[in-house]
Amino acid sequence: MKPPRQTLRLLLAAVASAAILSFLLLLAPPDGLSPLSFLSSSPYAHRPKLLFLLAGQSNMAGRGAVVHPLPPPYRSHPRVFRLAASRGWVAAAPPLHADIDTHKTCGLGPAMPFAHRVLAAVSSPDSGGGGGRKDTPVVLGLIPCAVGGTRIWMWAKGQPLYEFAVARTLAAVADGGGILGAVLWFQGESDTIEIDDAQSYGGKMERLVADLRADLELPNLLVIQVGLASGEGNYTDIVREAQKNIILPNVLLVDAMGLPLRDDQLHLSTEAQIRLGNMLAEAYLKFNSSRGPKL
């Protein structure tokens, strides 16, 4: 027996309202809640931070299996923080996107191994990786914004995901005088389903880079994109070729092809995420090796 149409309409309206409310709660803290209310007690919490925007879909949010005990690259570090959904700084600990990519079960991604590798490099006396002065320890701030299952058109300027990422990044920069070191971008698996999406990927990615640089007022912003290791459809090669053909200043490609996948043949394994995090860090450090200190 089919439910009455009026009941069905009310049910659908309730579901839609709940989804909108969930997004708005993520986009901005509730009235009266200070952005600093969840600030960690770490002595480094109020220091200026070297920031990294984490954007894209599920492989950036992290679907690597959580194992216990956590591998060293995923353990908390007193100088690594993440911007929570409340826009307050908290100690970075996986899963980093648990309060951002809320409709999926988040696991281990590349950002924590990336942060550990960057800190190890910039803390070395002989490093040229963009670290701070020797008497000022570098503090990292990760800005999770990735959401699983998203296509690149959903990240276009004016779309909620884009505005969400820009607003969070600006809030992070304003809180403590940090600077944005790079955007880490891992997205495109969902754009392999439809041929039109795959063929238009390159142009949309270039537009995204231009818009981010304009809205964040960073014309030379470094963007490190990850070349796809897998896809949801039959047009993975077309998206990968588009990624390789993006020739813009300060846009790098780190290729994930060949890294081990989970049983679903879509998401990177925990081992692969550790390797990818190190690859992203090496790309960032090499890029900054001749550019002087960041903080």
C-alpha cells in the first residue's frame, strides 16, 4: 500500500530541511559560540600557523582503514592542528574530516602523514623546506573541507562547497596570523562516470584555481593536485589526461596511480595514504626549497 501523497511530501520536506540545517551548522558556528571555544590547551595553539587547505572528495577525506594502534604518521603531534567544523583549532587526530564529511564514515587520509613529513623536514637544521626561524618552531594548521562523492562542478565559485572552503580558509588565516602554504586537492573519481564531466574537467579545474587565488588574494597560491588512482566510471583516463595537461604556474601534479587500493578498487588503502602523504610533502618541500622561510 502506497503512503498518501501528502505524507510523502512532508517526509521529503523534512529530509531536505534536515540536510540544509546540517550544512548550515557546518558553514558557520552557532550564535554565541566563540571560534576559539574549542581551542587546544597546547602552548602552540595560539601561534601563527602554516596552513593547508584539504579539498576534494573521499580519498582526501580519508577512507583508509583505521587500525590500532595507529601507525606513527597518524598519531597526534603537539604542533599539528586542524580547524574543526566550529572553526576552532583542535589537536589534529584522525579521522580529520569526521565533522565535515558527515554523511560517510571517514578513515585515514593523506594529510596526517603529509604533516608529519613536513614537520620533520622543516625542523631539521639543514632543511630548506620552507620552515621558520630556528628559534620559532613551525606550527601546522590543517583545514579539512573534502566531501565524498562530489563532482568538480560542485566546487565551482558560488556553489556551497566552494564558499564553505573559502570561508573556512579565511577564518583560519585571520585567527593567529597564519599563512596558506598550499591547497592539497584530490578529486575527480566522480567525474569519470559521465563523458561530459570527464571532457570538461580540465577547464573547470583551471577555473577553480583562478577563483581560489582571487578570493583568497593569493595570486601565486600553490595547488598540489593528486592524479587519480581510480575512478567510479569508464572515463578515468580522460580525467587523468586533463589533470596532466593543466599547465598553470604553481600547480603541481602528484600521481597516485599504482598505489594500492582497498577491496572496493576505488579508495586508497592505509598504506597507500601514508605513501601519498609523503609524496605530497616531498612535492611541497621541493617547491619551497629555494623560496625561503614561510613563517
